[in-house]
Amino acid sequence: MSAFSVMQPKRLWMLFRADAISVTREPVLLVNLFIGLTLPVLLALFRNEIDAYADNALGIEGFSAYAVSFALIIPGILIGWVTGMLLLEDRDDGPLLALEVTPLGKGGFILYRTLILVLIAFAATLFSLHFLLPERTGLYIPLALLISLESVLISFALVALASNKVEGMALSKILNMLALAPLLALFDAPLRYISAIVPGFWIGEILYQSNAQLSLPLFLMALAVHLGALFILYRVLTRRLG
């Protein structure tokens, strides 16, 4: 049976329900999801107050314009972290090994997790964009797609680089710093060009260099960098899973 058999609605629902139960049993996972979705709303509601405080206390004008990229990408990063931790748990506790002898297989299960992750991160990003950039609707779909891929990158990186859940928790603190990667687009050359190999750079490039519409070449470059990073991490991940 092909790994794509996971696309059957009944099988998708059964797997999703099991994951939902796992998440609800872990308060830390739920808190992170809540924080991720709350941050964009709070920034949108208190934007003027945040700008005034940053100007008076730090001497930074228009602080919220820089904070938008962070608030926009952090929900996807946290959703990717949750998925990565679930995969680490499955690897540590044995379900992934057991799946190897089922018709679904590990490949099908990873495909399912990736699909669900992309859909949830895509929806969360659209939700955040509605609050943060209500006037730039032309960027919604491209940004939602790229940030969804960022979520998958976080998830794959956790499983590829961490040996267990403890290492995964420690590694997540480093990976969370990728929420600042869009700010690399604000640097001048040559750092700006060096930063182009970082997938998150392209999120900032789109936010800070585009207006209402996004140029196709810029989006294709951003997509190529994300897919290249995903391919590398997936190869490492499959080796780690055996």
C-alpha cells in the first residue's frame, strides 16, 4: 500500500483525533499554541501603545512595523514545534517502529503529519495576517504558504537533530530564534546577500520590500530556498528514523 493511502478521509480523521488527544494531554503544548495565536491579536490591538512606549523608552520609531514579522511567523514556528515534539514522542515511545509493519508505514505517517501541519499553519497565518496586515491581502496566500513551510522546517529540524524529547526541548529554544530571521532583510549588503540562504529571510524580504502585490520572481526564489532546506532536513530525518 502506498504512503499516499493516508489521504483517505477516514484514516486522516482517525489519525487527527489521536493527535488532538495527545496535544490536550500536554499543557505545555496547548499553552504554546495559545500564545502563538494570541500574539498577533495583541499586537494589532495595542499597536499604537506599543509604538509610543518603544519610542519613549527605547528611542525606536515605528517599532510595531518590525514586530509584525515576529508576530506573524511565531504561530507557525510554535505549531511546527508541537508537531516536532509529537514526532519525537512517537519515535521515543515506539509507535513509529510499530507503524513500519503496517500498511500505512512511517512514510505515510510522516506525510500525514506534514499535511496536517501545513493546513493548520496556513490557517493560523491567515488568521494572523487578518489582524496584522488587513490592507495587504495580495500577500496573504504567498506568506501563508511560506510560513507553513517554515513550520515544517521546524518540525523536521527537531526530529532530524534531536535524539530525544529532552534534547528537543533544548533545541527548540535555539530554533525559536528563527522568528527573528525576517529582520535579516533589513540589513545592508553584504550581510543581506549572505542572509538569503536563511529561509526566514525571505519572509522579511516580502514584508518589507513588497506593497499590495508580490512579484513572482521574489516568491519563486523564496519558495526555492524553503523547499531546498526542507529536502535536506527530510533526508537527515529519514536517516534518523531508520
